[in-house]
Amino acid sequence: MLPTKRLLTLTAALLISGFATASPDIHHWRTSNGARVYFVPAPQLPMVDIRVTFNAGSARDGNQPGLAMLTNGMLEEGAGKLSANAIAEHFDNLGANTGFESLRDMATASLRTLTDRELMQPAVETFALLLREPSFPKNALERVRKQMLVGLRHESQSPGTLGSKALYEALYGSHPYAGHSSGTMASVRKLSREDVIAYHRRYYVANNAIVAIVGAVDRQQAEQLAEQVMGGLPAGEGAPALPGVPGLSDSTEKHIEHPSTQTHILLGQPGMRRDDADYFPLYIGNHILGGSGLTSRISDEIREKRGLSYSAYSYFSPMAAEGPYLLSLQTKTESRDEALTVLRATLNRFISEGPSEEELIASKKNITGGFALNIDSNKDILGYISMIGFYNLPLDYLDTFITRVNQVTLAQVHDAFKRRIHPDKMVLITVGEENN
Amino acid sequence: MPKLSHRLLPILLSGSAVLSLGGCSGTGINIQAMLPSQLTTTAEVAANGNGSNHATHEYMLANGMKVIVREDHRAPVVISQIWYKVGASYEHIGITGVSHVLEHMMFKGTDKHPPGEFSRIIAENGGRENAFTGRDFTSYFQQLEASRLPIAFELEADRMRNLHLQEAEFRKERDVVIEERRLRTEDKPSALTYEKFMATAFQVNPYHNPVIGWMDDLKSLTLSDLSRWYQTWYSPNNATLVVVGDVDPEAVHSLARKYFGRIPPSTLPDQKPRTEPPQQGERRVTVLAPAEVPVLIMGYKTPVLRTVDQSWKAYALEVLANVLDGGDSARISRELVRGQAIAASAGASYDLIARHDSLLTLEGTPAQGQKIATLEKALRDQVSRLHRERISSKELARIKAQVTANKVYELDSVFYQAMQIGMLETIGLQWQEAEHYAERINAVTAEQVQQVAREFLIDDNLTVATLQPLPINGKQVKGGDHAAH
């Protein structure tokens, strides 16, 4: 059971959505060296999840694409006196799982362990060592570099990834979001151990980190865990804010020749920030247009009515700066023009006419009625509180979510799409065979 | 590629084995991530159904439909899954892919509800839904706030018998599935390689055929093929209803009786064994396709839990797969990815849960500058070592610790719990098998692992597939063993 004490604050939402969804009770504090901690007790299962999110994504790569990912990927390759083998053995023998991820905005390190003291304490201690004292062994670095190069080659055989990379480049130009987290062949070949050490020293610091904890520990234990994980890191400084993203001044098109039977179509523009004032109207509007699976307009027009694609959708990726707004599908190359025409017409019509009252109500019912499903596991809650912490969202974000969705009006959705989405200033990427 | 690990490359071997209806990002659930992966064997562990928090209840309706309810009161949600005992392994060449196309058509309306209304009603109730087809099952699910379970039951019971198969809807949906095949297989060299690997390893066993169906079969599929398939297999006595969540089991039982109890049972056709004859010699297949990265897949024919003569052998194979690839400290990561740095990524998997005999599979991609032949030799050396030496007590202890922990971790997902119950029941085992998983693994000895290695991991049972990259866009690539460029 999730804590129910917040039920009262949801009265308004209850009246509208008709049932109770209790949001998790989020505890928040700072470690002694400044890391912000978000904790939700979940006593039902004897396990705990800890995720540290650093503002150390590839948006901080500068002119060294791939550096954030290489640094993050090296954390388990050696720490203190422990070799990669010793680290792997240590976690496996405790039944603990670790995970490392590198995105544009952030780099994460995650640990899942049983709360049995004999298992949890050593797991957390080693986890802390990885963050605090990675040794970045030279031979391991060369190996991971080679793995990244194979990864890059793998990406270049995937039409979807080729399209996505080209889209970001075209949308973001000289903005740090233009590059891909996995870097480039040329850059990854040149990254040095010194680069990695410097990157770690600058960004893997307490004031640049969020700690999220969900599990069967109490507040006092959670405080100890947070200190244990972060305590050895220098306080350091948070990363500076990213620059804003200039809008596109014109539409552009790029075709990438690729020997695939389908053409992948990606149509996009810079979208919104996570703390965007238009967040809810844009989110709900897109839910209707292309964000709600088979029931959305794009899927209906492209897939249900015409059988042109298996997967046709649109989404916002809200990020620290304006993340992309993307509309996408894949279709056999001979249907490319037809599918693109329908996709554009669907978007244009949505912007000029807006959604119907009926669609808005249906969307709200789907989003609010399904809210309990978003937070029905420790894993989900961990993701939410990490996001709330990283993007500095209010602590009552989950409590007010349903109300804020329900407050959005038809006029607000229509207005937000008209102001923010510009079909005449979009990037179009196609990946496939030009003359089929 | 957000994560660096020995699984650097998302080689979607298992991606070809289970297909889901929705490919959209919106409300989509990553079913693949929740399934016991065919690449990682550590995850196939059981929930403890005896604890009061996760008590499991089993009912049989008068019409032969089994209902299994597991209580999980952590959150006010419920998942309802209906599992039909039909999938690609029930098909024959000529109509391959029919189970999966029918799964898509199950959203295209009944006598009572027009096409698409099922999805609209679930969406308006805050639900998520999808369906998936595998080799041995077709399954449909809805996730809802717990009090809305009757909505799912009513719709699901309706389409069990009253599907309205219409020609115009069928033609469009067949096109959608053909696009899905292009996306998942035709344009994905590793998936293409896996498809040809399976078709080479199995000649009689129906795992020869891909779940999505051969392209030509898809193109010539007819509405009457679907109609026959639906009439044959969609009945209460061929279905298992699995409900996990914040529910009262007795109330779920009454609801099930109310909505499904009235549906009459049907006579199911007899199943032919379709047993693969002895392989009698190693098989090799080469796939030439435009690609950048070579792929190696090696599979040894093995029995599965359902077909094995003594069940300990299946669990010993499960342990064996974990010795090779059960975490970053397992042999493949330690020796092939890190130590010798031969593989950029590599893994091993064993199909414990399947209806027919299956495979213990080794796969990988060579490290930059390494040849695919070197990787093959290194993997074969790993197999010889399992013949030669007993695994260490340290390795056994590590696997047991992981099994114990996973048993708890799995309870964090109601979806996973339902999947596990449904899959076991549908392939002809019982859900309780999962309850015994940990103790069965714990009982496996080093001698037994060596014994199954010697019995099943032999060259005469081996199939090897390699993807040899052809140039993309006229770029020169040096054969399948090309190094850095």
C-alpha cells in the first residue's frame, strides 16, 4: 500500500476522477555536503532502490562528444583498490543489481539491494566507492572505448537511430543538445583518461547530484544511506544552466540514404522544458494528437484508417532546456509521400481547429483515471522522485497532478499548440531508399 | 545506447519471439523488458505465493476456464490477463503469422462494439491495454484502477466469442502487420539472422517459424484463415484468466463466473507432437545483409522443463546458462568481454519455459578488431570447459544469492507476476512451478551441470548462424570479419 495520509489533499481530484489515488509521501532533505535527497518509504518488500542522478549528461560534453557516457560507463570498471571483476563479483554475490545510464541531461547510477543488513551495507559501501573513487584503469578505458565504437557502428545500421541523430543535429545546431550521448567515431577515438578524470572531478559532486531512495527503510536509515552514498564526494558546484534553444526560422529537409525496405519519417521542432508554463496544455494536446497509442489522431489516421504503419505517434521530450517535439512513423518506401501528407494534414488540422471537447474529456479521463498505474511500483516511484528532484519540480507535483490536468481547458490546449507548434518551421528527416 | 555494459548492443534475439499489438510510445508498456528475457536466465524466478501478502488462488469455471488470482495490495491497481493456448507453434507453413494477425484483429470490433471501441473504453477508464503473441501463447491484458476490473472482464468475454471479422478491416490490419515485419525483421540485420538461425536449427519442430510469420504467408493470409483460427482456439476451455492486484479473490471469482461462465466450451483439436528428429551433425547458416556489425548465434538443442526426462536436468541447464551469463561476474563478461576482450557484447540463454524442445543459445558481437571466428572459438572453449571441469562452489553460491534476491525484486511488478503465472499455465505447466524455482535451483550440483553439458552441449546438436555485413550505401566493408574503419 502506498501511504494514504495525503488523501485529503486530493479531494478536488476525487470529485472529478471518481476514485482515490494516494500519492507517495516524499521526504526531502540535503546531505551534509549538499546533495538533495528525495525519499519515499515503501515497507512492503524487503528491498531498497537508490538512484543518484548527476547533472552530467552529454549536454556537458562540450567539444568532446561521448565524454559523459564514457565517464559514466567507466564507474564499474574499477574503484579504490577493486578491479572490475572484484566489483562485479561483489554485487552479484550479494544479489544486488546496479545500473548506469547516460542521457543528454543527466547521468545516473542506480543500486537495488535487499534490506537485510549483511547484504545492504556492503552493497551500499561499494556503490559509494564507485561514485567517489573510480580508478579509470587504462586498459579498461581502451576496452570501453572500443565497445563504444562498436556501439556507434551498430547505431549506423539502424534507420531509426540514424534519423533521430539527424533530427537532433538539425534542431539544435550549436546548442549542446545537438550531439548524441554516444558521441562520434572521431571524438570517441580521442577521449583520454585525463579527460574522464577531469569530467568526473567537475560533475560527480554533491551539489550537482540528486539522491532518490525508495524502499523498506525508515527516515533515519535513509538519511544514513544518503550520507553513506554521497558523504565521500566533494561538495563542488552545480552545473550551470543550459542555454535556451532558439526556435527554427525556417523549415528544412534532410534525406539519409539507407538500404531499408521502410522509410522512417521524423518531423520535429524544439518543444518544451520540463518546467514549462505550457506543460499541461501541451502534454494533454499531444496526448490527443499522437501520444495515447491506438486511440490518438495520428495513429487513427495513419494506422487504423490506412494501414500505413505499425507505429505512428508524436511526443514531447521535456528536458532542462527545450527538448524536442517529434512526430514519427515508418512505412514501406512507396507509401512514404502518402504517409507524410497524412501526417502533416493531421498536425495542421489539429493546430487550426484544436481538439474537440469530447477528445479533451476522454484524454483527461485516461490520464487521471490511469494515474494510480504510474506509481504502482517502487521502480515507478523512484523514477518520479528522481525527475522531481532533478528538474526542481514542487514536492507536491504528484499530489496536484490530477487537479492540474483537470484544470486545462480546450482554449488553453488550442492556444498553446498555435503559439508553440509551427508546421511551417519544422525539420523533416527521412531515412530510406530515395528511389524505390 | 544509454547504458554501457557487456550488453552494449541491443541484439534483439528475443525481440523476434514476442510481438505486441502496440508499437506506439504513448501508453506502450515495454513488454520485452518485463518478460523473462531469452538472453538473461536469472530473471525466471518465482514469487512466494504462500505469504499472506501475495496469496494465490485458483478456480475452475464449469466451462473449463481456469482463473488464477494473486493478491497484491501495495497499490490500488489491478492487471487482468487472458491467455489462450495458441501461438506460432500451433501454426503450419502457409498460414504462419495467423495467431498474431488475429491478435491484432481482436481490437477490430464485435457484434456489440464497433472497431476501436474496446481501446476507447479502456482508455476512458484510465486503463492501459495491449496484447502479445509468442510461440506458445496469445495473451491480452488490461491494467486498471482496481475497482474497474468488471469493465475489462465484460469486454474480454465479449470478444472471446463474438468477434466481428470484417474484410476491409482485415486488409488494413494485414498491411499494418506487414509493416511491423519490415520494422522488426526485414530492416534489422540481427533479427533477420535470428530468424534464419531458428529456421535452420529446427526443421520439424514448429519453432522453425517466426512468430510474425513469413512475408509470403502474411501477404496471402485470408479472412477465412483467421476465422477458422478464431473458431478453433478461442474458447473458455482453452483460456486462463490471470488477475493480480488489489482485489478480493472471491469477488474476482464471482465476476469471472458472471462474465465468462456463460460461454460454452468447445472441442479442441488434438495436438500432433511435431518432435524434431535427431540433428546428426552441426549446421551452419550465413546471412549476408547490409549491416555494420557482425553477429554470431550458436544454439544447442536442449529439452525444456516440460519435455525433459528428469526435471533436474532443465534446472541444471538453467544454472549452466547463469554460470556463463548471470551477471557481470559470470564467465562471459569476465573472460570474453573483459579478460580477453574478444566480444563487444555476448550472452547466453536457456529456454526453461516452452512447449517444445528448444535451445541453449550463445550469442555475441566481436570486439572492435576481433574476428567472428575468434569469438566462436572462445565460446566453444567455454563449452569445452563445462564438459571438462566442474563449476566452482563460488559460482553456485553466487547464482543462489541472485535467485534469492530476484524472488523479492520480481514482486515489485504486478505485470511480471501475472506474466509468470500465465506463461507457465499456458505452456502446460502449473503456476506453482514458479514457487519451487529457488529450491530447484538450490538443489542443482556441480556434477549435474557437468552432466547436462556433456549430454546436450555437443557439436552434433549445434547450429551456428553468422551475420556477415554487406556494405551500407556502397561503403566498402571487408567481409564479415572486418575490423576497425
